[in-house]
Amino acid sequence: MDSLLLWVGRLAGLGGVLLCVWAIYNRIGGSFSASGFQVGTLLQAGMTAIFVGCFCLLVVLTHRPPR
């Protein structure tokens, strides 16, 4: 279970960062929408994915047995 949460956290975080970068790139380019979505919506989705990734990694860190 820890291994699954670790990979979900990593992938969600990476996807969130990429989504945020894409939203920022489109907004700096002067566009208010990308692929039919508003740039603000994409940025919020990216931040949410980063939050989910951080939460998954936090769960993994707190559930590890002491050595």
C-alpha cells in the first residue's frame, strides 16, 4: 500500500506541476483558454493535483514503522 501511495503521490505531483506550467505558459502567451478550459481552471486543477500528491506522500511518511 505504501508503494502505491508513494507512486500516486509522485505522479500526481509531477502532473500538477506540468499542468501549472502549461497554464502559466498559456496565460503569459496572452491566451485566456487552452484546449477549451479557462487558464485559471487549469491552474487550480494543477494546484489540487500537487496537494493530492503532497497528501499521499505525507501518508506514506507517517505510516512507516519505526526502524
